[in-house]
Amino acid sequence: MLMKDLFKKPGNKLESDEQKPKTPSIPDELCVSCPSCSKAVFKAELNESFGVCPSCGHYFKIGARARIDMIADKKSFVEHDAKLTSTNPLAFPEYDEKLEKAKKESKEREAVVTGVCRIGGYPCALFVMEPRFIMGSMGRIVGEKITRLFEYATKKSLPVVGFTVSGGARMQEGILSLLQMAKVSGAVKYHSDAGNLYVAVLTNPTTGGVTASFAMQGDIIIAEPGALIGFAGPRVIEQTILQKLPPNFQRAEYLLQTGFIDGIVERKDQKDYIARILKLHSRGVS
Amino acid sequence: MFSKILIANRGEIAVRIIRACKEMGVATVAVYSEADRNAMHVGLADESYCIGPALLKYSYLNMGAILTVAVASGAQAIHPGYGLLSENPKFAALCEQCGINFIGPSSDTIAKMGDKNQARVTMKNAGVPVIPGSELIKDAAQAKEEAKKIGYPVMLKARSGGGGRGIRIVKSEDEMESAFLTAAAEARSAFGDGEVYIEKYLSPVKHIEVQFICDKHGNVVCLGERECSVQRKNQKIIEESPSPFVTPKIRNALYEATRTAAKTVGYTGVGTIEFLFDKDKNFYFMEMNTRLQVEHPVTEMVTGIDLVKWQIRAAAGIKLDFNEKNTPVRGHAIECRINAEDPLDNFKPSCGKVELLLIPGGPWVRFDTAIYQGYEIPPFYDSMIGKLIVYAKTREEAIRKMRAALCELVVEGVHTNIDLHLNILSDPEFESGAYTTDFLSRKDYL
């Protein structure tokens, strides 16, 4: 064992002038703490691993734009209805402030981004929900944008690929938001009747009115590993039916086992997977 | 000058850097793993902090922990040594983001030179001779086509490989398809990047490298070459400077290529360009090492320049006070890497307690190490436990001095390769100076 004070200090003075003291610091935006394993993860590393924790595999929520970059071919995404944004039709208390805050945090005007793009060279219509905008909740504008996207895709005979993340219908818009479930479902039906493909990708969490409508209406439904997918939350159900729920209840793996979804696809493989589905359904067009 | 530096390394190189800092009056911060509590660098530094368990990925490669210690201890710069994080562009970029000086070139230069294919293309465009080769290869058919153009035998090389790893030799077209598929798969699993390219396979070759240093004022100084052709499985064992093979005319051409390469990438700090020489004395760029090299002491001995101190000074923005004219290569230096391994048992790494340690002395004999008597060599890290370096006026005298010094070096308790070095130094082929990289593979004393 080497004792700390074994060596004497030479006492040499600094050989030339000291540099202007630049205090090193770790900028806040440099790393994040993983909510699952609590380890510090560098953001650059997280971006490279598609928002999956390199040490424990936890899926971080990722914003709509980052997801579009991940899925769509480079520079192929053209946004639709970018200017549509919610108002407060019922004069719901504090909703205006909530909307302002959501816009600031997410840098988006609404909880869904819609448009057209190419995936692996195959054209499609794409909608991606934004978790930082009031937890991807569905209000009138979310419903309207997705409806318009399906109508556009029907007209142009395009497949639709949709990424859902949502806490459900937006309560601040009351019955108007619940109405969106029927409206979007109608547009999905017309799109489907015209022989077009709809691929839904459910990410953590997809719940409430979104699950009860367009999230579960895909011809092919895939989910991210471990995603919570359900209508009411597990605690509410347990308290209502007074029964213990099976482990993994409402998780993607359980839903796959019980036949509600068609597959679980890791984030890094999603682009190739979706491109393959689009290719199979492209009717020879690319 | 920096008033405090964190050394993100262990072993002899950490000790070497701490020594330079002590002479310069710079305070030092050591980091160490749980297995290195009793390591020399821990005791020698002014402050030391444990950063994680023994395995490299949890400690010496744990960027978050190292940066946290740097920030908390107020270190202005990080010296990465060699290996570990020294050529990791992500780490260099993180240092830049945290306002810490990374003692080395910019993250951008490291990334550019770390991509072996991009480095080749950059050098080729700058007019530095490169080994005839291809761009990145898409499939086996293209591999065959390119190899035909270049002429067999060829090498399949991983873009992200290095240190002799990720290389496959293909002798004929029949072998190409399976070689391409396995090389790409291997590269993908070893480096996370399956891209490969083809290069002409040259054999026999000499491995000769040029040491250079650049300050932040546009000065580039070449500090002689090192002959590193004594290798086992692509790992250098003995290095010497100057190379017995290099004439003043060749040296001038090497310096010219080195200066061009350094200026092309906007280099700062110390760096090395490795060249391959074929039997007709043609030389080709192999790769640029954007860090201090293990074998830097031979250059220090023949030039009188303390490379570590000047590396730190250059990072602090101090102008070089020497040039090639007033820093000629004088005399001859040889370095033997002393590894704790058993050459009689397939070079199996050897660890355990150093029961007795006697270090040779006398004029111009230097032993860079971090072991001491009673030290327990941990099993987790590189097997190199020291570097024995000698200097003399002529090559012949340097070889005699090295033989004498090796006989005086006693390390008991672990196996070492000291006897192997003695065999090599007495080999007429080594003595002639004409040896090539396949030298050791042909010897029966191995």
C-alpha cells in the first residue's frame, strides 16, 4: 500500500503564467438521468441509440420531429396543416396557459405533426404524436389534422403510417375532443375501404380515446417494447373490478400475447421494418 | 499554462504525465478504479479519486465519472495518455462542451483520422502516398472487381479498425467472397461498423513512423522517425530511433509528407504518422495516431525534447521554441516493452505480486514503469508493466547497453518477456537492421 504522504512535494512554481481561469462545468443539456436505472446518459449517445438507454434499454420518450428524422428518408418529409393550433372553445379555466406552456416546451403548435414522406424510398402519409404537448392528448385540432391526413391519403391512394403517444382525449375540450374519436375513425374507414394500408405504431404510453379509436384501427399494429397501451389505467381497473391484474398487464408484450397487436419492433429496427411493410403493399409502385 | 490537469489513464503513462506536471508546477488529479487503489499514479498525484469498479468500461472509460471529477476538482485540462479515451472523438467533444481542454487535437480531427478510409482519402487528396486501394466496398462482386484492379494478394480492412485489428488477407479471387462476408460481419461485431475497404497487401514491409508536434501558431516540427518493425501479432515490442533503414533523403521525403498531412487536417499537439516501406524503399501512409505514443521516449532521447511537457504546453497555446534545424536527431535510442506475460505459454498474461524488483541504472538508461516491489499486478489491464529505454552514440553501442540493462532488470513474482528481448537483441537479423514486420514470426526462439 502506497501511503498518500509517501512522496514529498517538489514545490516547483508554475513554469509560465496561469491561463485565465475558465471554470469547467457540465452544461445541463449535456446529459440526462435515465428514469429507469438512474444512470447519467449523454444526450449525444442517447441520440445515437435512438433514445434507448445504453445501460438498461429503457425507452425514452422522443419528440415528434426527432421521430420523423428517425423514420422518414432524409429531406423527404413535407408537413401538412402546420399552422393549425388549438383555441379554448369552452373557456376552460387555465387551458390557455396550459396551451402556451405546451407550445413553449414542445416547440410545436399542436400535439400531432402530419405530412407526407418516403420511408425506405416508399411514399406514405405520416402522423407522429408529440408527447411534450399536453402528453399527446387529443383535442379538436389533433383529430382534425389526422382526419385531413387520412382524407388526403385516400385521395392520393397513399398508405398511412401513424405513431401514437397519448394520454387520451383532451379533457379541457370536453365533448368536442371525444367527438374526434368518431371523426378520425370515419376517415380511417374511408381510407381502408379504398383499399389503402394503415400501419399504427403504438409507443409508450398510448391510452384513453386514442387507443379506443385510431391507434387500434391499423391494418398492421406494432408497438415499441414495454409500451403501456390501454384505455383506463391499471390502478383504476383494479379499484373498479376489485381484482389483481396479471403482471405486464397493458404492456406491449402482454398485448402481443393476447392478440391485440401484431408485433413488437425495437426502435432501431422500425424504419427497416416499416419500409418492408410498405414494399410488400406497394403494388409494385415505389 | 494550466494550473491543474486531470490524468485520465493509469500505469506507466499516468506516472510519466504526473512527473512532467510536477516539473512544470502543475497540480495533478489522478483517477483510478477499485482495482488500482494501490497503484503508483494514485499515490504520486496531488489529488486522486476512485471512479468505478475494475472493468475499464466502468472506470477508465467512464466518461461521465471522469468529467464529473474534472469539473468538481477544477481541473482545466484532461490528459488522456494513450489507449483508453485518447482517440475517442466523443470524449474530446464532451471535454470541449464542458470547457475543459482536451490535451490532444480537436474532436473533429480525431474523428477524421479515426475513420481509416476517410484518413486514407484525405491523405491521398493532399498528395501523401497511400497504399493502392479501393473506396468502401458494397458487396462481394465489387470486392472481386476492385481486387482484380489492385492485384492479389490484398487486404480487407475495417474502416473503424486499428491497432492491427479488423484486417483480413486475401490471396486469390476464390477466397474473396467468404473473406468479404466474414470480414464485414467481424467488423460489425467488433467495431459496430461493418464497412470495409481493400488495400494492396504488401509483404515484407517495414513499419516506420514519424513523430511530429504542432503548436496553435501554425508551426509543425518533425522529430525524427521510429522503426517499429519488431512486432508480434501486430503489437510492437521493440522500437528504435533513428531507423537503420532511413537515409537523409528518405527522411526528408517522410518529413515533407508528414508536414503536409499535419497541415491538411489542421493538427495541434503531438501526433504520429505510421508509414509502411516496401522492399523497394517506397513508402505509404498507413495511419495517423492522434495522441502520445507508447514509444515516445526513444524520440525524447535522440532529440532532447520532453514530448509530454511540450504536448501540454502546445495545448495551453504556448509557441514551440525549437524547430527541425536546431533539433537534429543525435545518437541512437532503443526501447523494449516489458510485458507481464509468459512467452513459453503462448504469451499468457501473468499477474500477481512483484516479489523483487531491481531496476537497471547508469548513464542513459531509463525505465518508465508504475510497478514497485510488493505491488500486486491486477489482471484487468494491459500486460505492459514497463518500458526500458537506452541511449548511446551509435546503434551498436545502444544494443550493447540494452543487453546489459535487460540483464540487470529483475522482476520476480510474475513472468516477463525479458528473455525474449535478449534473444531478439542477439539475433544477427536484428543487428543488421534489415528486419521487417514478419521478423518474429520466422523465429524459433519464440
